[in-house]
Amino acid sequence: MTDQPSSSFAKKRLALILAGGVAGVVVGLAGVYGIATLTRNAGADAADAACKPAMELARKVAPFAKGEVAAVNIATAPLKVPDLAFQDISGKPLTLQNWRGRTVLLNLWATWCVPCRKEMPSLDALQARLGGPGFEVVTINIDTRDAEKPKTWLKEVGVNKLAYYADPAAKTFQDLKAVGRAFGMPTTLLISPEGCEIGTIAGPAEWASDDAIKLIEAALKR
């Protein structure tokens, strides 16, 4: 009888020690995985914060994605567009960072892409109508062989309002493909002044149409 209290106390003490050990392991694992999660999400959280204005704008623009631009997929989640690298007509290196603070309609095209050639005059017309300090149609040619061919073709068809930009390595397409925004040609993104996606379209559109003009004008209203 005299040993029972002592035995009961020992069992309780052992239970407390085991509970403490398990708690310590849980806390330790939580700390390790918590730190990993914080590290992993830090970049995403920063992008989400930077793209908040773009998401608000996307909601306002959404009703205008109809008619000739009904195929535009309006952004439903924050996406910071990669800082794509390309060059101007003189070969000067540029990136999308050069357009920060302006709304951009970014288009990738090539002379071997029939739908691309078909929509280039309408992109030129859109630039002529709405292009200015706050907005630019940025068309990037990704022909990888004859660097003069696209320039010659643009002159032949009378496209002269668009500034000429090129990426002979076609890395811009791969960079957009890596974030799920390039599946074929042409590829076009509407990008906010913060460098975030407002909308994306795979395939051509009639960018000089009233529908397209209204969509872009809605994107320019801040």
C-alpha cells in the first residue's frame, strides 16, 4: 500500500516528460517548416501586394472583354509579369522595367505566324489612336533567322506607328510560357503600370475595333 502513491506520482511524472518531449518536437518542426514557408512565400506576398492595384483594375476592365476582344482572359489572381528582355531597332537592350509607370499592351509576333501578320495593322492603328505617355503597344518580333525580314515586311504593309522591338533568341516567349502565359502565337498581355497582368489573350484580335478601344480605355482609367 505504501508504494502506490509513489508509483502513481512516477507515472504522472513520466507522462508529463513525454508530453513535454512531444510538444518540443512539434514546436521544433513548426519552427523549421514555419521559417521555410515564410521564406517561400516572401516573394509571392510581395508580388501580391504590388499587383493589388492591377487586380482592382482587372475587375473594372472585365465587363469590357466582349465582342472582338471576348477572348481576353482577365486576370483573377496576381501575376507579376517577368521582366522580359529584348532590344530596340538599334540593338539597344531593354526590359519591361523601362515601361514601369505606363500601361502596356505587349504582343509577341513573327513573320512566319500568319495570324500575327493579320493583326499587326490593327495593333498599329491602336497605337496611333491611344498611344502616348501613359500607354504603348509594345510589339516584340521573335524571328530567329533573318533580322531584316520583319522590318522589311512592316514597311511593305504600312505599319509605321509602332516602335520596333525584337528578341532574336525568342526567350521572351519561353519566359512567358514558364508562367503559363504563352501557348502559341500571337501572344498578347495587357500589363499594368506596376508590371502586373490585367489580361492575356492567346491568338489574334481586332485591336482597332470599338470593343478593343473601350477595353483599353477602361484599363487606362485609374
